Amino acid sequence: MSDIRLLGPEELPLCRRLESDREWSTDEAKWRLMFEAGEVYAVDADDGDGLAGCVVVTRYGDTLAAVGMMLVAGRYGRQGLGTRLMKHALEVAGDRTVELTATRFGRPVYERLGFRPTGSLTITMGPMRGPAWASAVRVATPDDHAALLALDAEVTGADRSKALTALLTTAERTIVTDGGFAVSWNAGPHRVIGPVVASSEEAARELILAAAHDADRDVRIDLLDAYPGLRPWLTGLGPTEGPAALPTMVYGAHRHPGDRGRYVAPILVSMG
């Protein structure tokens, strides 16, 4: 089988084609963010028909890396390609703690490689209704960005400024409050809300309401374990949960770095 190679952003259509083979569908805006902030590795199909598999590695400073979008074409399944791609991702990550969100198909591979479960993520999306947002939060200005990046680094234990700066330039709205923020951005049919950092469940609710306000499409927010009460609250406003929570996992440490008790929602499932 071909060597693993680094893809360029012009090869994004190959990734989306591979997704369709596995009946996945990630919006182009999300793929572009992954190409800009991370590295997309792939193996070409031996039959010359697109990609046999791919994986995305996003390195955050010297302490953390996120792995996602590990995909193998159906005709190359059960040949060890997923394990090979994951081993390559771990080599790219080096000494960094590595985090990911697993599917039920991928989890056995990750566990064999030494990943440990740390919690869960619940995909929640749909039309959202809610009260007007509170005066305790406000729309961010460029003057807030440095403090926002510093807060994110404190909570996640890593310098994610490259990814967040790229996201902030295209965000529909960024909301801030004391000790918290939420970024909302459009990706195809969804207004994505993430990342979200909040010092309390009440603050998280206010940030989410403000970030979702006047959305012209369905809202998607991937809720972590920070404040379990957010899940029933959010579904009460209209969005519905996915069929099952997905396990979050970590490699190279016993837990995620930073203060994850305040980390409400990731940038993307694939980017942490």
C-alpha cells in the first residue's frame, strides 16, 4: 500500500469523497479549518480511485494534539490501515498529550494503542428557540481576542491561538463574559457553537443563548461533561441529541490537560 503523505488544501475534495464512502458528511468550512490549523495525512488508494484513508492531526503548542477524521474506505477495511494511520498520528504528535473523540467503531483501535476514556461528548443539533440573551454577556471586539486566547489556554492547557485566530476571523459572533466566551460560526446547514468556556452552568447558558440568537439555520453544539445540566436544558429549547454519547479519550496522560471543568464545548469533534 502507498506511503502516508501530507495533503494540501487543494485536495480537500478527496477527503469529502472518502467521507461519502463511509456515509459521513462534514461541511467544507470545517474541512478548511482543519487544513488551516492542522495537518491532514492520507494514503492513496492502490487502485488509483481516490484515498484509501486519512487522519487529521492538530498540534497545539508543545503540550497537546487533537486527532480526528480517521477514515478508511470501505474496500480497505480490516487491513490494518486505521491502526497504521493512528500510529502515524501519534508519531506526528510526539511528546504531546493526544486527545480524541471516538466512534464505537474506532474505540477498540484507540484502546489497543493505549488511549484511555476520560468522559463523553453529546452531539446536539436542531432549531433552537430561547429567551433574549442577558446583559451579563456581550459581543466581543478585537480588543478582547488576546484575553480570550489566554483563557482558552488556561482551560485547555495548550496554546490553540492559531486555530482560534483562524476561527475568529470568520465567526458570525463571538460572545464574552467574565471568565468565559462562546464562538458561533456557520458551517453549511448549521450554526456551530464552539468552543465554549464558562465559569458556571448559568454563564454557559447565557453564552449559548447569545451565540445562537437570530441564527438563520439549525444550531449545533457538541456538549462535553463540564455542566451535565446543560443537556436537558438545551434539548428543552428545541435541539435534539444524537443517538448516543461519544467517549472522549486521551493518550500520554491520565487526563486532559488544563481545567476541563470549565470546557463546555470543543471547536470541533475532530479538533478538541
